[in-house]
Amino acid sequence: MSKIERLGANSRLSRAVIFNGMVFLSGQAADDRSQDFRGQLAQTLEKIDRCLAEAGTDKSQLLSAQIWMKDIGKNFAELNEVWSAWVDPACTPTRATAQCEMALPEILVEIVVTAAQ
């Protein structure tokens, strides 16, 4: 049976779970929530890069992404612009994007990804 490895775990969640060559990240959001959408998105993508590196992989190994936005109508074009500049164009994951009420009102975007290790 494959071992489950948990990174950054606390009593509520793990920042990442590695199992059977797969890396599952928890939802990532900006730490500096005073930033506008573009600033929060950039921070979030940087956090994803760091978490993936800690798990022994990178964005070229992304399999799927779920992007949750506070205001999809206002920020969807900006999301696509920043995302397209960040993602490896030869290794694009599946992606779903939705508008939702965030856990805190100042969070503008949260992203969950799964990657191969």
C-alpha cells in the first residue's frame, strides 16, 4: 500500500497531500489581501509554485485546477491574462472557474490544483 505524506498539516487541513505519485494542494489564496485582484492572483500563483516545489514537482506537471473568484464578471479577462502568462503552455491542466462567496470578504481568488509528482 502506498504511503500518504502530508505537508504543512495542522488539526484542520494539510497544505499538500502526496499519494501514489499525485500531489493535491489545498486552496491557496494571497497572504496580503489588501492587494487588488491581479496582486492577489500573482501571490496565489507564487504560493502554488512554492508548494509544488516542496512536494517535488512543478507547474509543468499540473493535471487540474479549480479557480474560485469573488467576482468572475469583473475579473475573468484579467484571470485569463495572468493565468496564460503563468501556466506552462505545453502542459495546460484541465480547469474549472467559478464565482463563489469566499470565506473572508477580502479574498478575491482561491486556487486548488492537483499535479503529478
